[in-house]
Amino acid sequence: MKRPEINITPSERAGRVAIGGAGAIAGLVLLASASGALAIVLLALFVLAGLDLVLTGALGHCPLYHKLGHMSPSLRRPA
């Protein structure tokens, strides 16, 4: 299996991992004290969004950027 192309800058990768990790941890803490069904569903989605940020930051590949054809100017190779 081929590894996806890196399309996220190193600073964005670090930011995604930091913010995603903080969001996932905060969501888990809040999820432990949630009581309503809607709150539990929304917090679970919040945790999953944080984990998605951590994963895309760790891999350096954002599927949405790839689909939209976005590439940071600093990562573009000269033609």
C-alpha cells in the first residue's frame, strides 16, 4: 500500500496534532460527566473530530485538501 502524498505543512501538522489532541481529551473529560443523550452524541462527535485532526496531522495528508486540489505553496515542487 502506497503512503498518501504529504499536503500539509509541518507547522499545520503540529497545530492539528496539538489542537486535535486537546479537543479529544477535553471531549472525553466532558463525556464522562454528560447525562443527556444529545450531549453524549455531540461530545462523541467532538472526540472523533479531535482524533481526525490528530490522525491527519500525524500522517501529513488531508483527504479534503487532496479532493479540492489544495497544496500549500511551500510544498509545491517547481515545474
